[in-house]
Amino acid sequence: MFRTRIALLAVALGILAFPTGALGAPVEVEIEQVADHREYRLETLLVRYRFSEVRGTLTSAFLHFATFREQPVDAVPGWESDRDRTAFAPGASRPFEIWIDGVPEDGRYAGTLTQPSEEEGVLSLSHAGEALEATKRFAVRGDSMYTLDVRLEIAAPGRALQIVLGHLPSGQRAVYLYDGNVHEAPLGPGAYTRFEGVGLVTKDMVYFLRFMDNPYLEPLVGRDAFNPAGQPVFGVSVGDAPDLLVIEGTLYSGRNRYLILEAAGLEELGEVGLFSQFLIYVMRFLEWLYRATGNYGWAILLFTLLTRVLLYPLTRKQLHSMAKMQRLQPKIQKLQEKYKDDRATLQKQMMELYRKERVNPLGGCLPMLLQFPLLILLWQAIIYSAEQIKLSPGFIWIRDLSGPDPFYILVILTTGLMLFQQWLSQRRMATPAAGGTQLIGWLFPIIMAVMFLNWPAGLWLYWFFTTALQVGQQAIVEWELAREETRRPAPRPDGAEDD
């Protein structure tokens, strides 16, 4: 058994470096008439992008997918209410405006919306004016990476150009990527080799454009970092550009998830603490199980089974200790009654009883405490893998394991199983627990069901299976204890105990 557990652990550690890949899903495209102009919508299962023919700008990257305790949010900075997008901040500049000599070029862009495949949408916006000719191409894929491929072709010979990437919210600073390192302020000339990107990074969100190697780009600074309305912006300025400037890059506008940022080539933007490092390994393991099985439902079940196998020695010790303590309750109560006025003697007698029965009163606590960090990691891994889970195939009656069970079947089954587990525990006790303790044991599964009714179905699947395994493990321990009882020597006729 020990060698088997070591082998399983070795396999797990050996595959943690398995790369995270993108999952595919359909992209919807549509042209809409809004007031006096047209807008172009490209929507994936995670994000709804909107572009306007006015100045050829990105007006919205609305993250309509939100997992447990998250809210839909717009990643494009400048919305007064980014949850419902009621209004854009007065005077704010929108992403991908082109300025000529510090003045926004005002004009309409002709749009062409195509779908090279079901899982890709491409928008091309073109403008030909006296001072500027520009084509902006945006490609959206139905993957889990929140990325938008960007290609800008700009012809404005002899003019100073600035390209705005977004409004700078009050109290927030843009971050800059130089030579693979993130800086919170722009560097001066000669302090870096490559300027690689600019954007906004918060604890929950990332909105960032990373360029392909382009020697003509510099960050907007000083007076150039304010638009004619006096609003702060961030973006790039172009110095000594050729007659036809081509800028290519990837815009990430989505949740701050390290593995997704890594897959998008933006791992430098993700801060990884000690807990996050363990979480990343667990998420990669869960991803590998998905690749092996082709379904996140089976991946979660295997995940639970493997962790329960690895934890079984601790769980077995915990259950043995708890069962023995339950069976000692009659003797403990007799001692408490006999020495109720002499606490020192009571403690001494109880320690002697524990020694004779070979029971550690803390034996059930320590293994349980050691399991908590791993249980939290499993819980967080499912939450932070929500994008990949949403884009994966459904499991039994549940189309999306990252969202609530539509019929709450798993909630009912899990609650029923927890109540059954409580009944088994009460039945096995040598003496009934106090009324308050019993009541808490019966109410806890019901309270949990009500409080976490809309948990992601994947979490309920995990909790159902881990509870089922616990019930099975309890049955094994009860069988082992019953065998121990049959092997014990029969009590002496005079009722005396052996030394």
C-alpha cells in the first residue's frame, strides 16, 4: 500500500508541468445599428466584445461569464458602472483611438465582419482620410484565454502619432512591460532594450496589450497622456515611424488568472504567492486529468479519488481515534462522576485510561487539520479553472460544471448522504451525544445546502464523492475495530482488569 501511494504521488509530480491548452467554443458575430452608427459584436462563451465604426474603437469587453461569488464586469476602462455599463465616463477616450499630433482623428471606419471558422471571428475596420489611412484588424477565438489578436496598419507620413489603449481610472496607474519585467512607471530612453506592452492590472482584472517586437513604440507620458478633454489615458506614441506602420500584438481583457495569463504569454503580470504556487500545481493536475479523460466531471471524480487514497493513512488514523473515543465515553463519564470534585485526580485517571486503551485524545484532530489545506486547494482549483470547465463537454445532466446544478440534484444527493453519514455516526456511539450536539450534526448539512445552493456543480460533485468515500472509509474502520474486539481476551469472571 505504501509503495502504491508513493507511485501515485510520483506520477502526479511528474505531470504537473503538463501545459495548459486552449479549449474551443463557437464565436457569435453580429452587426447592430446603434443610434446613428453601427457596432460590431463578437461574442464568446466568456466575453462580449463591441466595436464602433466611430473612430474604429473598442467600446466594450464585457465579461458576461462569472463564476461563484464573481460579478459580470467590463474590462474596458472608462465605464462609470462596469457591471451594467450604464454610461461611459464623460470625455473619456476609448481603446484604439489614433491621434495625429495629439488630436484624435475623427472619422468613420468601414467594417467587414467574417468568420473563417465556427470558433473564430474577424473584424476589419478601415479608414481613408486626408491625414490618415488606417486598417484595424481584430481576431477573436472561442477559447478560454480572454485574448484578442490585434493588427494595426497606419499610414500618416511625417505626422506624430499616438495610439490610445484606454482611459486611466482615477487612483490607478498603468503598468509597463520592459524586457520581460513589469514596471509601475515608464522607463527613460536607454534604460531598456524592448518596450513590450502597457495596460492595467488589478487583483481581479487584467487589461493589457502586449506587442510583438516593435522599435517605434514608446509609452505615452507627460502631456501626451491626457486627451483634449483633460482626461488621463494610457497607450503608446510613435517615434520616427516608417510611412506604413504595422503594430501587432495580443490584447488580454479578462480575469486575473495566472494559468490563463501564462497560456496567453503574459505570465509576468501574475503575482504568485506561496499559496498560489500550490494552487497552480493542483490546477495543472486537474487539467491533466481532464486531458486524460476528456471530461471535467471524470477529472473531478479521479481528482477526489486520488487525493483520498493519498490521505487515507491520515483519515484512517483519525477515524480510528474518533471511534475509540466514542466507545470510551461510558468509562469517561463514570470517571467524571467519581472525581467531579477532584480535577487533578480526574485528569490523572483519564490519562491512565487513554494509556491502557492506547487512545490519543488528539489523534482525531491533527489529521483533520492537516487535510484542511488540501481541501481548500481542491476547492480553489475548481473555482479558478472555471473558464476551462465552462468550455469543456458537459457531465451527465449538467451542461456546465462551473455553474450551479440546474436541477439541484447534486445538492439533494449530497445533503441526503451527509444526513445518512450523521445517522451512522450517531448509531455507532456507545452513548448518545448531548441534545445540542446532535441537533448541530443534523442541521449542518441542511444549512450548508441552503448557504451554498448555487455553488458550481463541480464543487457539489466533488463534495458528494468525497462524502461517499468518507462513508466507505468509516465502514472499513468499523470493520477493523470489530475484528480487534473479537481478538481481545474475554473479561475475567471477577471483573478485575489485567495490568
